[in-house]
Amino acid sequence: MESGLVRTEIQDHVSVISLHRQDKRNAFDLALTNALNEALDEFEDDADQWVAVLTGGPDMFSAGSDLKEGSGKTDRGGEYGIIRRKRLKPLIAAAEGLALGGGMEILFCCDVVVASRDLRLGLPEVKRGVLPTSGGLFRALRSLPMHIAKEVVLTGEELSAERAFQYGLVNRLVEPGQALPEALVLAEEIASNSPTSTRNALQAMERILADGDDLGWAATDYARAEVFASEDRKEGIRAFFDRRQPEWTGR
């Protein structure tokens, strides 16, 4: 499958799914969300495809939501076409450049993460008067040590790839430009095993991990409703587009 925004290349039993909205730092508008959703649907529904690699290319992974256009969601995949997806097959992220906001939340959704040493990670939402709403509030607690997860969410500051590797969010740390080749090595290792075994092992682990998802989404929805109604949210968005420091009121 190929579109202007997402392209899929088949290599034996491995699907390489690439985001192509580099002029917007692979920020998700509704069109990119729909395109990724379609690509992941096709991968999941193709019995001959056993493992997928998701990449944003050699320069960037994703800057998350397009604040001007909005990212929307899909019935099968949810936000970005992936956040609420009930996946049945392994998905590997090959991340270069940056994975900020929703880009980092997408990494939380992947089963294995390969990152370049200069990858910039972070959840900067609090700097804009909003908060992570695509699973980041509870998946950060699963993917990182508790106090590190709280630091990332509450400061909005970036987490280096080296620290992410030390804390276990990143599986393989590679030199810039090598994330996709290394991810393909991992994908081929997984694809060399029984697809029935890997599929069922993944589903079993996902059932265990997803046990608290209902509580996580309910807590996120409550926090989002409080923040969305605030003056701070409006000021944060205005300041972002005005390219100035926000003037918070705490209301």
C-alpha cells in the first residue's frame, strides 16, 4: 500500500510502514491518522505479514498532533490510527530525530523500540497548557520507572535517548541513520520464529498489560475535561502560535 502520506514496503514477512509528512515533522492531521490506520489495517489483515516496522524516516519519527489541524481518530486504531488498536502482531519502532508528544505516545504502543543516539523524546504538553491524552499518562508509568515518568510528564522537558535506553524504553540504541536497518534485523529475527507462537505470546502479554487500561483512560478523560475548560489551556495554545512564553494564571 502506498499513499502520499504513508508507504508500505513488503520484505518477505515484514512490512515496513513509513510516515511521509516530513514538511510538518510527521505531525498528525486527520489525513495522516487515516493513512496510518489503513496501513496498519492492511498489515494486520494480511496473513502472510508477520511483523511490522514503523518509521518516520531518517530525519524524524513524529512531533505528535498537528496543533493547528488536529489529528482526529479512527474506529479501529483510535488516536493516530494506532493508540487504541488491539494489535495481534509484533510492531517495532525505528525512531530517528524526534518523538515528541504523540510521537512518544506512539513509541509506548510499540512492542520494541530502536532509537538513534540523537533521538529527542518528550511529552511537552504541560508547557502548552494541555496534557498527554493519547495514553501517555498511564503508559509512561509502564514504560519508565515511576519517578522518571512523573518527571517527563510534569516538567515537559526532553528525555535523552541514552536515558531512555538505560530505563528500558529503548531496546537498541544505534548511531544516527541506523535505526531502520537495526529494526529490520530485529524484525527478521522475530519473523524467523513461528508466527503462531509470537502472535499468541504477544496477545497474552498485551492482555496482562491492558488490564488497567479502562482506569487509565477514565483518569485521562477526567484530567482532560478539567484542563480543556481552563484559561491556561487557551493561553498555552495562543502563546505557542504567537511564539512567546505563556502567562499562566492557574485557572
